[in-house]
Amino acid sequence: ELKKELLQLSKRYGVDVALQPETLFRRSKRLIVMDMDSTLIQQEVIEELARHAGVFEKVQDITHRAMNGELDFNQSLFARCGLLKGISVDVFKHVIANLKYTEGAHFLASALKQLGYKLAVISGGFTPVTEHVKSVLGLDYAFT
């Protein structure tokens, strides 16, 4: 009955719900890893950098080709980053200053920390941005 009700809530609000049995094994899990782009923040950092470098459409095209399976991740990352070659560090500062955090990200991080979880943010690159997000949200780790 509970599963049925949660499934209905999930559909109604457009969210995922996961149920796990209450066991000692489940309780011992204390690390949560979250993606940065379009998850903790509302933007894709590479697209924001590309916008400032004047190559947004080219980067977006490569991203779409990768999502359609025409390029693998490494090919697309190298191609997109190649278009950003030579951008100023000031562009990173501007992107960082204009990050839009997903609604509830601060509360989620704070609540999970109070419950004793270790939290990490991961991203495909751009260490200055992931380190900033880690600091702002009070996370424990940042991996790029």
C-alpha cells in the first residue's frame, strides 16, 4: 500500500522516490555523491563558459551530438574544451558569481550534514567551480 501511494506522489510531483529496507547495512551507508551541473546548480558550466567565449552554439551542438551517441564523452569533452582555449580566468570568476543553485540544494546539504552524512560533488571538469560549490554548500569533497 505504501509503495502504491509513493508511486502516485512520485507521478503527481514529478520526483523520484526510493525505498530501502531498514537494515544495518543500509544504515552504514554515509556518503552521498551529487552531480553539479543541472543538479546542484541550474546551469551547465561548460555552456556558461562557452557563452562568454562566444562559442555557445558550437559547444551546444557538440553536446547534442554526444547525447545522440555520435561522439563518446571524451571526444565531446576535448572538442568542447578546445573551443574554450584561452578564455580569461575572469570568465570563471563571472560564472562562479552568477551560479544559480537549485531550489532546496542548501537545505538538502545542511539536513544531510546534520544527519551525519559525508557529501561530495562531482563534475566533468572545471575545478574552480566545483570547489566553490563545495565551499558554498558545506560539502566534504569535490571531484572533477
